[in-house]
Amino acid sequence: MINLDFKTNPIGHGTLAVDFFFCLSGFVIGYSYDHRIGRIGAKTFLRNRLIRLHPLVVLGSVLGLLCYLFEPLSNHLQEAGWGKTLSAFFCSLLMLPFPWLPARGSALFPFNSPAWSLFFEYLVNIMYVFLLIRLHQRWMTFLLILSAIFLAYACYTSGGLLIGGWNSDNIQVGVPRVTYSFIAGLLMFPHFDGDWPVTAVLVIGGSPLLVSLGAGAQITGRLRTVAIFLGRLSYPLYMTHISFVFPLFLIYLSVYKPVGLQLALVIVGLVCFLIAFAWLAVRFYDEPVRAYLNKKWSKKRDALAAR
């Protein structure tokens, strides 16, 4: 947000972290469920995913609504009205796109814009349990090749800036990004004109390579503790950060125009706050809620089994 000129931004391909998330998710889901999906069934699989993901969908929606209603220097409610505002909120709670809220850039999920990738994650999870798990390996390979071609074309038509999928104007780009299950993460070098082959290669080859390397890694001691902590933190950070970064951080930038050391301190302070808030969210909200829901489900399942 500080530098939207991706040709001078040192992490101009940073948006590809979304595609790496899709690739990593495909590996984790397959590793966790391929061998037991026939035993537990589609209903239990979808319930497990809902319990794992949806509590933070609710929290992110509430934070986004509060930020929208009480945003400094703006009165979005007067422009949007209660009808659109509440419709956007309830759609956000249900993970349904609502790209018609003013002052949110036609975002599919205006109260929590990064949730667009979670929306596609929900869709591909449904696709997995009802279709992909049933396909022969050769058909899976065919779909992989087909989606890779589709993805390369999306890279080409976007000029290498593979950032689409988050709003109503570029939602179609999200389809090949999630279908390939992808991509090569935060590789630190700038974007340049005509580098669409680089982007396509990072998506098609980089993400599977990183996932395979990670799958074979063995970590112990303090590094293992750090990895577990980051794993717990990643999803709540993803689902809560945008309410503080956008628009509050942008408002600060536009009003105070910090530069140099002041800007660096603001960024460091914001990152520390976001990490602390995400830890509080997972420790005192997400994990207790998921534990409660799992306990309720276990009691219901035991009762049904006793009959």
C-alpha cells in the first residue's frame, strides 16, 4: 500500500503468496484426508473445515463492520445506507460475495477483502470432496495441465500482475489461481514489464517445489516451537489484519504523510499490534470456540452411535 508501483517495489511479486497458500492448502488437505475420506464421509469433512475456518470469518466480518461504521474522517453509512451495509455484513458472515458496498473498491468481501481467497478455498474444498477425490490420477494430471495453461494465460493478460480475484472486475482470475492449487510465495525481486513468463513459472513450479521441500523437513527444539506458533498465528492474522490496515493505516498515511524513520516506526508498530491481536484472537476466541463446537459434535455423534 505504500508503494503500488510494482516495478520499483522490492517485493513486487508478494501477491503470489496467495497462490502459495492455495498450493500448501491442497497438500495439507490431501495429506490429511485422502486416506480417510471414504471412512468419515463428505458431511464430516465439510463440518471439520467449517469449524476450522468459520469462527474467524465471523470475527473478521464484525471487525470490518465496526471499522466501516466508525472510520475516522468518513461517513460511509450515510452513503451506503443500512440496507446495503447490513446486506454486506450478513453476506460476509455466510461467505457470500457482495461487491456493491461504497468505498470498498468493488471488493467481493468489502468488510474483509482478503476473504476472497478463503471463498475460493471453500469452493475448492467442496470440489475436492465431491469430485477430485474420486478422479483417477490421469484425470487429475490432465486437470493440472489444463489449469496451468489457464493460469499462464491469466498471467499474460494481466501483464504479469497476478493480483486478481478479490473484486467483481477480476473475479475470473481467481479461478485459475485456486484451480492449480498453487504458487511460489514471497520471492523478493521486483516486477517488470513483460515478466509474465516469470510469474507463470513461479506459480506452476515454485509452489509445488516449496511445498515438497517443506514436507520433507524435520525441525526440532526452539525452531519447532517457533514454527508451531507461526502456524497457529497465520490464519487469525490473515482474517483480522485488514480491518486495521485498510482503511485506518491508509488514512494515517494520507493525513500525516510519514516518511523515513517515522514511517518505519509506524509500520513496525502496526505489525507488532497485528501479531498481538491475532494471538489474542486465536488464544481467547478461535481455539475455545472450535473446541466447544468439536465437543458438541462429539456428544451428538456418540448419542447417534448409541442408538
